[in-house]
Amino acid sequence: MNKIVVIGSINVDLVFISDIRPKAGETVLGEDFRTVAGGKGANQAVAASKLGADVVMIGCVGDDSNGEFSLNNFKSLNVNTSCITKIQDTPTGVANIIVADNDNSIIVVSGANYKLDKALIDRYKKEILEADLVMLQLEIPMSTVEYAINYCHENNIKTILNPAPAVKLSKELIERATYITPNEHECKIILGEDINADIKDILRRYPNKLIITMGEKGVMYFDGSDIVTVPSYKVEVVDTTGAGDTFNGAFARAMVNDYNLKDAVDFANKAASKSVTKLGAQAGMPYIEEM
Ligand code: RIB
């Protein structure tokens, strides 16, 4: 058991490194600039692949140089690109990322990612049926996410839904996804909870399903009897972009290798901590030998 299918976004990240985050109407001089591979789906696929999983990516790129750049990046990192569709006359997704004050601000323009529709899921059903686990995020149409998770649920294929960027999820989607992995802020949005709601009360309603990442405070879930907190690893932070994606990719890799939930979360925490020590979403993602 080692096969993961990722259904999700593929972006090219334009990363601006600055000492100061510009306010509205302000121009600031930055320190550095990089063009790197990104997109939550792509990042999670790469994270799992670097950790030794057999990964197939289902997604869309445009018919432009960014699309070629993304495909070459996948190939160099051993991610299977046979289910990536090139969409004519449409740009590949891009993300503008400002890294300042040990944190990032991101604007994503979806481009080809929003062409990933139900018909493409139908086209790749064979690959989905062969998967031990399917992983999704929310940078593709919600109708596609719901359709794919329904299909996996009907066929007893485990899913991880990383609900980012966060929007309120339907009751059915929450029920049918095997694991849902929001951060603390996303958690309340996806469940339609009040901002002041108690995280532990929320967790108790979704045993062994809702896994909340809380940065340096670690990760929490409810195991059916107790709230479990798995501590994070302390490291020197260079860039947190892609830390959540590394967590998800590594969590998927651990689950298809039959780790129990606690050990899988610890493995994912460790991988995520390593990922923030380098600039760019994918550069710091560890290979299995580094774990
Ligand atoms: O999670 C980080 C990712 O979010 C970036 O790579 C960017 O492309 C956006 O999708």
C-alpha cells in the first residue's frame, strides 16, 4: 500500500521577500525574488513523493511556459503527470506571495485549476480506484471536490480533505471525507462555527476525523475518548509557505503506510517543521532519508 492520488491545484509561485509588508497605497523595496513551483495540490503531491509514496497528480495547467515549468518540476520529483490536462487558451494558476515578518500573504489567480471538472474526474476513475488514499484541497471547484469525495466514499477509498482556502463545507462532504485537516482559523469557517467557539468542543463532535493544525502549538484531534495534542518540532523559520501542504503530504504518506493516527500526525509535524527551514513551498520538504 503506497499509492496516493492528489486531486488539486497547480500554481507557479512568484515569491517576493521583503522586510516590510506594504500597506494599501504604499510601495516598498523588497530584498529578493524567486519563481518556484507551488499550488496546494502540487505541493502536497511533491511532499508525499519526496517521502517515498507513489503519487499520481490529477490537475490542470495552461498551455503556457508556467504549465511546462510545473510539469517538469513534477517529473523531476517523481510525481506521475499522466492525469494532468493541458487547457488551451488558459493560463496556469499563479500565486503572488509576500514573505515578510516570518509569515506570508498570498493571492492566488486560479487559471486552469478551475477547469478541473467532474468530466476529468470521470476520465481518471481508474487511477482513483487504484489509490490507497486520495487527497484534495479547495483551490479547485467545490463541485469537483464533492463529486470526487462522493466517488471515493462509495468505493471505500480513504480521503484527506485539506480545506484551504477555507469556505463553509456541506454536512455531506464533512461526513464523507475520512480526514479533514484545517488550521485553527479554517476550522471555524468550514464548520460555520462562531469565532469564539471552543476548539475542544468542536473536536469532540468529529472523532478521528477532524485534525486541527495549530502551528507551534502542535496538532489536536479527538480519539473518541480523549483530546490528543501532538507537539510540534521547534526549528529556525525561514519561510512558512507550504508548511501545511507538507503536513498533509506527509500525513497521507504515513497513513498509506499503516501508521496509527498519532504516529502519522507526529511524522507529518516533523516533515512540516523541516519544510519551513528553506525558502519556497517545496524546497524544504524533506526526503524520507532526512526524516
Ligand atoms: O499552501 C501554499 C500554496 O498556496 C502556495 O504554493 C500557493 O501556490 C498557494 O496555492
